[in-house]
Amino acid sequence: MKTTIYDIAKEAGVSATTVSKVINNKGRISEKTRKKIMKIMDDLNYRPSMLASAMKGKSTYTIALLIPDIDNPIYAQYMKYIEEYGQKLGFSIVMCSTGNDREREEKHLTLLRQKSVDGFIIASLFKNETTLKQLIKEKVPLVFFNNPKIEYSIDSVIVDDYLGGYQVGEHLLSLGHKKIGVIAEEHTSSEERIRGYRQACADKGVSVDDRLIVTCDSTLEGAQIQAEKLLSKEEKPTAIFGCNDVLAIGTMQAAKAQGILIPTELSIIGFDNTMMSRIVDPPLSTVTMPLDELAKQAMDILVQKIEKNNKITQRISMIPDLVIRQTTAPVNKAVQTNFIK
């Protein structure tokens, strides 16, 4: 059986991260520990070499991250944390944007497999079921990141989108809002966030107006168009939940274009807690995810599959948290049905 960094770590009485730092000559490791690890590597004939491994069909210490849209800043944050932790384990990360397009998914997967990447972290919808089934059949190491495929026995690491949506609904209802609009993208996460929002309303005895729930592509322009439609209704919403920060900020743009004051006349809340949410004016209330821990769990699961061929399927769900800033406020009774200035 092939010796792994986990075997070296166990023999040396250190963490796999420490072994990885010695291999990559990174971090502050005492000379005594370094020599001890190097000797064990020699004794166990452990010689990591990306080029040699690729030629032999073995590990190249490279992992591919597939995302749907490079324009959405949340995916840059995914990359940041996954890459940071991947480097600690001695792995490089390559990122590809699929656009949730079947042909691009297949093209990227084919090219990446030709380059002998060791495994995949998939954060896109991955619509190409034929290609996915082939990966599963060939037992390619896979982890779905914030986008579970519950119909398949595939490892996944996600945030509890249902709970996040519930937190949003509970917050807006606590401020007295009952006419609440929702702008979502066509994605599993949005569906779960809406489901959580609906449950919060049901628990408070507030009916949900389905006419105020709309979908669009995850762009500022798409959100702005849908927000304009919501704000043009006779029964205008007093609050709008954008199911990600991009959709919420597009909503803010639409409101400002109509001269609607935020949050005096319209409360807006997002989801993801991207950098954009902190720099817009006013700063956006949103839901934050423990991305550093999500990335760590995803990498740990995938490396275990690569290094030790771990066959146990894990599905990990983590708790989101509400971040209240300046775009949500108690409903203004004077403008509950019409925006009066």
C-alpha cells in the first residue's frame, strides 16, 4: 500500500499539516522535527514528485475547484479558503468556471482529467448528469461544496441554507414586515433559503404572497430588473430578501433609482456576507457562512479519499449566522402600502 503523508505524520507523532510543510519547505518547523520527518520519509521510501506521479498515473497533488460564475464574489472567497488549506496539505488548486453549462462542464472535466488532477471540489450546479455518473462509476474523488446532490452517494459540505432563510424571515418579521419580496436564482441553495423563509412566516402565522417571489440569473442587472417589477406593484413589498448578496445589491440599485430610501422605506437583506456587502452604502444586512471551516472540511474529506481511498460518504452541514448592518429597519407604517415621502 502506498505510503501517505498521514502515515508519515502518525509515525512522527505530528500533524499531516506539519509533514506537508516539511515536504514543501514552508512554515516554521524546528530542525529536530524536520530531520525526524525526513528520516521517516527515507525509511518508508516516501518521495512525492508531481511529474513522476503524473507519468505513473498517481497523485499530482492537484485538486480542481469547479464554480458556476467567476463574477460572483462568493466564489472568490471559496477559492481563497480552499487554496489556503489545500496548500497546508501540500495540494495546489486549479479553478474553472462552468457557467452551469453542460458542454463546458464536460470540456473542463475532460481537460482536467487529462492533466491528472487528483480530485474535484464541485461548487457549481453540475447539470451534466452523464459526465457526473461516469465520474462516480470510475470512483473519481469528489466533494460537493455548498451544493449537495442528495440523489447521489457523494460527499458534500454545505451551510444550512434552510436555517439561513429561516433566520432572514424571522428577522424581517420581528421588524414588522409582512409584505416581503424574494429575489432568487435557480439554484438548490436558493430553494432551501426560500423554504426556510416560508417556514419562519408559517411559524408566525404570516401568509406568504407567492407573487412577490421571483427568480432571475445571479447578476446585478437581473436583480435590478426583477426588483423594479416588485417595486412597481400596487401592493409594494416593505422588505426584499435577495437570496445572495449580488441579488440584494441589485435590489438596492433599483430602489435608489426610484428614489426609495433604504432602510426607511424599504428593508433589504442578502446572503453570503461577501466583501460587497460591507462596502455598499448603506452596508448590507446579510447571512454569513463559516467558509474557512467549510473549506477545511471539504479538503480533509477529499484528501482522505485521495490518500487513503476512504469509501465512507460524509454529508456535513454547518450553521450560518445573521449579520445585521444598516439596510434593515422596522417597517415604516406610513409607507406600508405606498411609499410616501
